[in-house]
Amino acid sequence: MSQKYDEIIKFIIIGDSGTGKSCLLQSFLDGVFHEEQTQTIGVEFGAKVVALSGKRIKLQVWDTAGQERYRSVTRSYYRGAVGVMLVYDTSKLATFESIPTWLEEAKRLITQDVAFILVGNKSDVRSESKVSTNEAAAFAHENNLMFLETSAKTGTNVEEAFMQLGKRAIQMLKGPQGANPPVNAKSNDALVLGGDGSVLVMDDDTERRGKKVCSC
Ligand SMILES: Nc1nc2c(ncn2[C@@H]2O[C@H](COP(=O)(O)OP(=O)(O)O)[C@@H](O)[C@H]2O)c(=O)[nH]1
Ligand SMILES: [Mg+2]
């Protein structure tokens, strides 16, 4: 079923395998955490219509669907993205140390303006080797990224992370003087507008694909 919306924008989620990317997407879409997710429930991407800047914005969020395990996230995955969620696991330092590489890769492959949010997921996990919040915040500040710690398990800050990224992306698309607004997509599910003006063609069947991507 397609919901009515004014504009549609593409987000992508990147970061090391096991950081909770698929769970974050699932939690955002459904508002629940699937601890024992079966192999068929995961999605490669999902969409949700949200109210932002007085408009109904369809956030179409792409999940790497396991490609990230082999560091083989394709160029087409990045194409047209106006928002990037960079995810690390707050209880695993190595996943935070990978963030600069993911950021460079995204900047290299996305040629248009794009908004970034750094997300430290699994904030519910108590760990002695927890990634320092201050250090992550400092990295985010230096690199002009927004930053939030989330838990896909409890739902803490999940909605906020997507909404903040949405707000920043919309502001960016509109430009400082409201110039360069995204073309209205009306209620046509077949178009995804990229920040570079590219149009990706979708059909309703691809709206939510049932492949194994989340083991949460
Ligand atoms: N405690 C906790 N576990 C999580 C959270 N998010 C994901 N997980 C678990 O982390 C594992 C990897 O999650 P998944 O979404 O498949 O990671 P992905 O490889 O980045 O897509 C699964 O076992 C999840 O149950 C979270 O916020 N808290
Ligand atoms: Mg996944």
C-alpha cells in the first residue's frame, strides 16, 4: 500500500557487520526489536512517511544486506543518497575505528551534498571497553557529522536519529535560500530523487524486500 507523500529521499546505512544496522532499520520501520528475527523478515530497504518541515517526506532507507561483510558495498548503493547513517557498536572499539574508512568511502562515492549522522548503537549494552561518548562526539564535531547514541533493542534515540538526519537532508536540499528544492514526487512510488537530481526507478514490489539482512 502506498502512503501519500510530497517528496521522497534516499538514505543509506553503512558500518561494520554486526553493529545493528538492520535492527535499527527494522526498529525505525516497525517500532519493535526482533531479537529472534527469522531469516525471511529482514529487508534490503524500507520506507516510511514522516512529517518534516511541514511536508510529508518519504524516507527510503537502504540497508547493506550483508554486502558490508566483504567491504563490497556497490557504487549504486550510494547513488542518489542524501543522508548517510554511519553506525558503530558502542561495545566494540574496532567498529568505531572503521568509521573513518566508511566516511571516506561515502564521501568518495557520493558526489552531491549529503548529510551524515554518526550513530553509536547498542547503548543498552554494559561493557568495560565501551567506546567513549566524548571521543565519538569529538570525532563527529571535527567531521561535521551529527551524533547520537542509540539502542535498536530498547528503541532509544532510533526515531530521533532518522528524523534528525531527515531534517538536515531537507535543509541541505533546499539550500540556504530555499534554492534547489527537490522536485515534488506527488504520490508516485516509482521515483526516488537523489540530491544530484538523479532519479532511481522503483516499483511497489521493491518497496520492502524480504531477504535475510537482520538477525536481531
Ligand atoms: N544489545 C543490543 N543488541 C543489538 C542492538 N542492535 C542489534 N543488536 C544485535 O546485534 C546483532 C547484529 O545486528 P544486525 O542488525 O544484524 O547488524 P548488522 O550486521 O549491522 O545489520 C544481532 O544479534 C542483534 O540482535 C542493540 O541496540 N542492542
Ligand atoms: Mg544487516
